[in-house]
Amino acid sequence: MGSCLSTPRGVDVTELDRQRHKEAEKQLKEASSQRHSVDLMKLMSHLGKSQDGDSGQGDSGKSTILKQMRLIHKLPFSPQEIETFRQLVFDNLTRGMKYLLDAMEDMDLKVAEENISHVDLVENAQDLRDNEPFPMSYYEPLKTLWMDPNVQKAWERGNEAALPENLLYFFSSLDRLFDPEYVPEEQDIIRCRARTIGITETTFELRDHQMLMVDVGGQKSERRKWIHCFQDVTSILFLVSLSGYDQCLVEDRDANQMQDAMTIWDSICHSQWFKSTSIILFLNKNDLFEKKIPTSDIKNHFPDFDGESGDVRAGREYFKRRFAKLAQKAGRSKEREIYIHMTTATDTAMLRVVMAAVEE
């Protein structure tokens, strides 16, 4: 913005007006300077970045990381935020069961005849109102449907339909959740899910500077909105769901989550925007990866994997090498650093240690 003061014809500008204009210009410059002194990180799921930026593909754990950062840095959730999370837990139960029932149709599975009457209730579930307890009319239907043998078969084949990974956690706690006095615990808040729409910014006070974390939508429909967030980024935190090696995308059942993540990672590493920007890669959901490796062979989805079937360590190293190789291909190793960490975003203690290293 220039410092010249233009005025409409016939309007007198007093010395006081000129002084006010100069003061306004000064304040604008100071505000601009201050913003550039903030460490910005962007969170990208499948994709991640830090001015601090966080970016990535949907379902990689971006928003979980952001919630964990608030807990780690003691930035408390407001009563209204906690109430929103409470309502979101009920939504995750009913909507998650609906996704599971929808997936059963594609799998040629049906619920037991005695449970069919519960399906309509779930299909037509309404959002909770503020301070409304979980309706007890849903308790038995949800519990019974979850225990239905074919529902459990569909859950075991969840990778075919990108089913929400928090269902087991919440359905194992139905008694606690349906208590009329229920208030979300930290793990409930961390594990409840809402799709990231648009862009969310959160500022954290660190030892000697501020960190602005920007959470951007990871689904394909949201990616076009990222680009205007990329200026002045000092580092990128890119999240990939390690357990997504055998899963389809939420919005495209013919696409593989890990392959999609590699495509985005490759474009980030080669982008002119980030040629000198440090990039931190979180291979996230390591806990889920360890659980599924014994029954889901990596070779079925990545034929060039040369490790033994069921070898967790070999699997982790394989994907670490794949992402590192894509970064090296960009040919910018002298201009920037690439850091790779194995993480479980729902584990606060682990994440506290990892983020302490990242913040250094």
C-alpha cells in the first residue's frame, strides 16, 4: 500500500487527517511485519505444512494432530467446543453405523431379520440439540446392530469402504456415552471426527515465538482452496495414513489412499512454492498399521514390496523409503531438510515427544 493520500475533488484535508493517515499506515506496516515473524505451519493430511502448514489427503489425521497440539500446549477447549464435540460423538455413532450399513449392500451382506427394524431408526437419526442427552431410544438398537454378525463381517472388511476408524472405540463405550451426565473425555475429543471444510487457523505460544498452524481440507474437493495459504510458509507438516496402504479414498473407492498420498507428496516436493521449505512427514496411524499387517499383505497393493508378509518393521521401512525417494527425486536436498517420523496421532504422550522435536 502506498503512502499517498488521495481525496475526492472539493474535500479539504486537514493536518490532523494527514497525521491520522500516517499513523494508520504505520500500524498496517507493523501488523504486516508481525505476521511475517510468526512461524507458520500448515497441516496437510495425506499432506502437511508449517509458516506452520498442515496439509494432506482426507482421513490422515490432520485435525487430530491439531486437537492434540491444543492439549499439549494447554490451549483449553471452550464449553461450547466441548458441547460441539459431545454432539459430534453421537453423530459419529449414528452416521458411522449408517456408513457401515451402506457398505454392507456393496458387500452383499444383510443384518439379521430381527435387527431390520433398527435400521430405519439409524438411517433417520437427527442431530442432537444443545445439552440434549443421547436419546436412550438409540442405545439398544445401536448396541444390537454393532453385535450383528454380518455387521462385524463388514467392519472387518472396512478397508474396502473407507469406514470410520473410530467406530470400535465409540461402540465399545456405549454405556458411558449414553450416561445422561456424559461429558467428552480427552480421548473422545481426539477420536471424534468431522470432515475439515475450508481452512482453520490456530496460534500457539512457544518458548520464544508463536506458531500459526493452518488446517486445510484434505478431500479432493478441498484441495483447490489450499494454494492461497502457501505464501510465507516456513515448514510443512505432511500427514499420511500409514494404515491406508490397503484402503480406498473416502470419495473414490477405486483409488488407493497411499498411492494418492504419494502423488500429493511428489507434487509438494517438486513445487516451486516449497523449494526451500523444510518438510516434516508424519507416517501416521502406526498403531492401526501394526494391527492390520498380520492379515493384510502389503504385496497385494504394492507388488514391489520385498519384505516378509506380516513384517511390521519391514513395512514401515518400505513406505519410509518410498516417500524419501520421491523427495530426493526433486533434487533439492541442499536447499531444504526432509524429516520423517512414525506417529500415532491419538497417543498424546508420543505426540508430545515428536512435536517437541519438530518445534526445534
